[in-house]
Amino acid sequence: SEMQVRRLDHVNIQTTQVETMVAWYRDVLGMRTGPRPDFPFPGAWLYAGDTAVIHLVGQRGDPAVGSEVKLKLEHFALIATDYVSFEETLSKESIPHQRFVLDTVGLIQFHLRDPDGNHIHIDFTADE
């Protein structure tokens, strides 16, 4: 047998505004905070089900510049269910986004940015 990568486990995001980011991922994406090791630095882990998929690391200094600088990691994507209610949340919260229907792979994608400007897309199966 040989080692195999199974899936992406989590994304680590450095931010100067942990609480704002936590609120956004909770209110817009429906994620929740949960257990996190007792690290000697501030932050939060945001869970999808039983998995901590977003690790926030609090930093001092200038606000993050994810949208201003050309980063090598351009975006990350999350798979979700119930695109109708998600689209309602985006409208209600007036969150700028783009919606793409990718017929060839059966996906509906919503592209948006978190409060630090990180590019995320949320993918839904088109046949749900």
C-alpha cells in the first residue's frame, strides 16, 4: 500500500478581525465555532458538521490584504446544500457575489469574498 491524499482538511486564514470573520462565516455560511487547541495565540476554528474546515489565526497589525495582493492561493471552495436558501441569505445581507451554472459538471457556484477579501466559492449540485 502507498500513501494517498484523501481530501483537503482545512484552510488557515490569518486575520486582524477574528470576531468579524467568525460572525461572517456563521451568519453567511452557517458554520459554527467549536473546539480548538489551547494555542498561545488568538483565533477560532469554524466547523462544517464535525470538521473544523476554517482555522482563523488572529494577528495584530494592518488589516489583511487578501483582495489587494496577488496571492498564490487564489481561492478555496466549499461544497454545500440548499442553494435556494443560500441565495436568499446573500440577497438579504446584500453580499456581492457572482453565480455560475457549470452544466458540464452539474454544479452551481457562488463566488464571493469574506470580510478580509478572501475569494471563496460555494458549490452546489445542480440537481438538488
